[in-house]
Amino acid sequence: MGGVHDMGGSPGGPIDRGQHEVEDWERLADAINAALGGKGLQTTDQHRRAIESLEEYRDLSYYERWVAATEKLLVEKGVLTSDEIDERAASIRRHWGEP
């Protein structure tokens, strides 16, 4: 049996093939992912495994999965704690305001 990400053959309705404007936070998620890879802090396979292990996989958008998986990997590897990530996110929200 496959993981939550393995939805091949599942009835899911029509696929939305429309494009959307890429948001700044999505670009940032991509840049952070590339930087972490460049620094040797994560590999594509590690990131994929983290994405596929997210309990909330089906509730998240593509880049929301990337962000959640990146946080998961950073915590797993001891680079940052969840509290440190939450504190930094709160600081950014205070500075830039809630979206």
C-alpha cells in the first residue's frame, strides 16, 4: 500500500490545469530549498521523503508541503528547533504584518 501521496487511480475529479501567479512566499520557499541543498543540509530525496510523510499532505498546497517538509527536516537534523522556527516566523509577521 502506498503513502498518502500515492493517489494513482484514485477518483479525484478533473485536474485543474490552469496557471496561477507565483507568489513571493512560493519563490522564497523554492530559494530556501535550493540554498539548503547547496549547503548540503538536505537532498532532493530527503525533502521528498519529508513531504511524503506529512500527516496533513492532502490539506496543503504544493509549496505549503515544501515549507512544512523543510521545517521537518531542519528540526530532524537539529539545525533549528520548532520553537526557533516559530519565534522567527512570529518576528517576521510582526515586522511585515499578517497576510
